[in-house]
Amino acid sequence: MKEIESKTSAKIITDTFVRIFLIFSLLITIIVSGIVAFTSLQIRKSEGAALLNSVQTAATNGQVNWDEFKLDSEKDEKATFVRLTSPSGQREESQGTTNFLKSRKSWGNFSLLRDDIFLYSSKTSKNGTKAELWLNINVVVKSMIRAILVIIAVMIFLFFLALILIQKAARTISQPLTDIVVATDGKDVKQVPVSKNPLEVHQLSQSFNRLLNRLNQKIENEQQFVSDASHELRTPVAAIRGHVNLLKRRWHEHPEIVDESLSYIDEESMRMKVLIENLLTISRGNHLEMKKERINLSKFTDKVVSEIQLALRQKINFDIQTDLFVSMDKMALYKIIIIFLENAGKYSPSNSEITININLENHQVDFQVADEGIGIPEEEKDNIFERFYRIDKSRSSEIPGTGLGLAIAKEYAQLNDAKVFVSNNSPKGSIFHLLMESIEN
């Protein structure tokens, strides 16, 4: 299979222009030369018709003086031949007609004698006299050739002029694309150059830069995540190894440290387990299987709150409508509510309250968890549900977590055709929302 040659946009534009120009030039040449030939031929035909009338009139009146009926231009003195045939068959001819008729080569109404071209026409008068004319049309051919040569000369001039302009315009179009290719060949690409023209390349460059911004932000988030995850894993691993070494050295002499060390090892290993589970949840993403079922949201929320209340310093208040049903995967709904409540507990003062509200409107349930914490800046609200994202990087060591919780909540919500978002709480704090479709009792 023949490999298709790759071409630059400038090459494609130039090649296309050359093809179009050649086709256009050919059409113009044919049309203009055709018009010139047709016009000149009509003029010669009119002159020939006038000659035939004059010859017939002279023949009717008597002897024809052939010298009076010479039809030649000043520049072209080639003979034009005339023959008269009476009803009785008697013929009269202009000088050289017999030799012409013997030597000519005929193609229909056209005849060729050496370098001369003749057009045949005839006319019969009322008295039966037939006049035949072989009209020299060299002047028509020469006019057509002159027109063609003029057109070719003009087209050649216009071709090279237009080619220069087209190549310049093509470079204007292709150069910004070349600049983008050169810029993206670098190892660390932050932005690509943005040209003002052409508009499509300008818009494409801006789209590339927006994409690069998102990719760079994602890379930074992932690098931050790796750093956070490494720290989160390093700390419990170091603590576990420290207690294991302590037990190896001293448990015989001090058996009382066994329970304390085992308790600490259990606590740290649980932290590692939670982190690893979150990482696995994120990595599986859309491969998670959801099994929707009919859930009494009021009773389900009451059960979740009773489980987590002891783990939170803040008091959880909720007063929601009874017998309100939604269709969700039970595990996913449990995880989302837990993530919302744990997130509220992390970023709220210990003496504040967490409030759960539910609004029902147009068959849509808005499950809300409101806290009285530090709040979320407007410019950060679109990012907090992204993977590995944490708002206050400087406080990441003070507040436990890896920035995966809300990303997991978003993943679970999308898999259940639900939606999560955040809004401001008044006078301070944030409200996390979970929008679900309600179902009839």
C-alpha cells in the first residue's frame, strides 16, 4: 500500500491554488479565444455574403469583372475564390479557382491550401444562378492566436504575482501552527503562543492553553497527592515499625507495653487501610458496580448519623421528612453521607453544629449537610470535588485526609445519576448538596 505523503497547510493551500488557477486560465483562454474567433468569423461571413450578393447582381446584369470583387485585407492579400454556375451549367470563376479546387484539402465547409484556411458558402439567386464562395479566414485564426497569446502572457504574470501572495498568506496561516508544534516539543510546556490571526488558530491556541492549564493543574494535584499519600503512609509505617522494634527489645522486661503498642499498631494500620481503600476506589472509577434499590432516606440517614455521631466532636442536628424514598445504591449513599459529615467535622470548630436538611422539589431530593466551618472560596468551589485536591495546602498536615473523600463522593453520585455541589452557609460555613431523584412511596 502506497504511503500518503504528509503536507503542510501552506503546501496544501499552494497546490490547491495552482490547480484552481490552471483550470481557471484554461477556461478563460477557451472562452475569450472562442468569442474572438466567433466575432471575427461572423464579420468575415458578412463580408462574404455581401460579396456573393454583388457577384450575383453583376452576373444578372452581364459580364462579371472579377477584379472588382477582390475580398482581401491590407495585411492579408491571400485570394478568396468565387465560382458562378448558371442554370444551363455554364461556369465562371475568379482567377485561380480551378487550381485551388484541385489542390485543396476539404473537411466539410472548411478547406486547407498550404497555410491558408477557407470557409465555404453558397447562394442561389431567383433566376437559378448559383454563387459559391471560398472565403479566406486566416485573419480569424490570427486574431484568435493573438488573443490566446495575450491571455497566456497576462495569466503567467498574474500566476506568479498571485503565487507570491498566496505563499505569503499560507505562511501566515501555517506559521502559528508551526510555532505551536515547536512549543509543544518542549519537556515542560506551560503555554503555547497565541497569534491574533487567523481567527481559527487564535481560538485553537487559546483552547490548547486552557487544556494545558487543566493538565498542569492536574499534574500538580497528583504530585501533591503523591506527597500527601507518601507522608500519610510513611507516618503509620514508621510508627508501626518503631513499636514492633520496641516490642522485640523490651516486651520480656516490660510486658505492660504490649497492650499499648498493639493498640497503637492497630490504630495506625487502620489509617493505612482507609487510605489504601480510598486509592482503590478512585482507581476503579467507572468499573464500580452500582445496584440501585428503593431506600427510605429518613430512616437510612438516622442510622448513619447514629453510627458516626460518636466519632464527631460536633453535634449533628437533623429533622427530615419521614417516608421519603430515593433510588440509590445503598453503599454509595452511605459513603457519600459519611464523607459529607466527616468533611464537615474536619473543617468545623468542635463546639459548632452540623445540620442535615432535605428539600423536595419537582420530584428531586436535595440532601444537604451544612457546617459552620471555614467556608470555601468561590474560585475553589469547582475544584474541591476533583481528585487529589485540597484547598489549604499549608494545613494539610494539620487536618487529616488526602483530598480523596469528596472526589469519591462525586464518583459515587455520578454512577447513581445524582449530582453533588457546594454552596455557602449563612452566616459562615458551607453546605454540601446531594441531588437525587425521588420515587413515590
